[in-house]
Amino acid sequence: MLRTKHAAIALLCLLVAVQLSAQETAQPNYAPAATAKFANFPGIPECAMGAVQQGDPAKGNAVLLLKARPGCIIPWHWHTPTERLMLISGRAKAEMKDGSAVSLRSGDFMLMESKHVHQFTCLSGTCMLFNVTGDAPFDIHYVDPSGNEIPADQALKANPKAAASKKKAE
């Protein structure tokens, strides 16, 4: 009986030690927006910038803080990972291929499944939003009106509003 008590106490101590060890390694991730280092992402219009808040977008499962100037358009495109957006500030419009446009305001959330063709426009104010990528690397594939994939430079050249927004900033 004494032996069983000692074994139970040893097992309990082991479980507590494992739990405490797990808590010590699971540190919170605090990333203040005020110190975010925004940069232009390859293939994205220059009127939009991003900062990685957590993870690695080249590997997947990343949290990105994005901002776009008013008038900035990210032309028709799709992503390999599922995209989860939450607008923090500004007002935006998301248009879906074969669907209706959605007006986004502060606090609104949007989920777009993998390869869902859409277009994003920042309408007013600086549009700040979180983009949580899925389990695939972040990518962007632009499409023409027929839905055929086109190179980023061709898509961005064909977008006069994004170009005008870029010239205003210069």
C-alpha cells in the first residue's frame, strides 16, 4: 500500500513538472502595431505594405498586419492558403468572382477559401487589417477577366487606380 502511494505521488509530481515545463516554453507573443516594420511584399501593389506579426509567410500559418492607402486596389487574384481577414481601421470593399461585393468596416471578418478569386479595394482612411494565412505559404496569383493566371507586373500595370495611388505617394 505504501508503495502504491509513493508511485501515485511520483506520478503526480511528474505530471505537474511536465505541465509547468510546458507553461514555461509557451510564451505569449506580443507584437505592438506601433513598432511594426512595414515593407512592400513582392508582387503586391506598392500602395499596400505588410508586417509579419507571427510565423513565416514563406512557410504558412503566419499572421500579417497589412495597411493600404485609400484608393489602393489589389487586382483580381487568389491565394493557395485559406485567407482570414479582419479589418482594424478604414473602409474597404472585397469583390468576389461570381459573387457580390462586400463592404468592410472596422471589426469585420472575412474568410476566403483556398483559390477563391477576389479583389480588394481600400475605400477610405488607411485600411489596416490582419491577414491570417493557412497552412500553405502565402502567395498571390493574379488573374485576367477570363480567369486566366497572369504575371504580377501585368496585373499591376493594368490597374490604373493602384498606379495613381502609387504616384500620389511619391
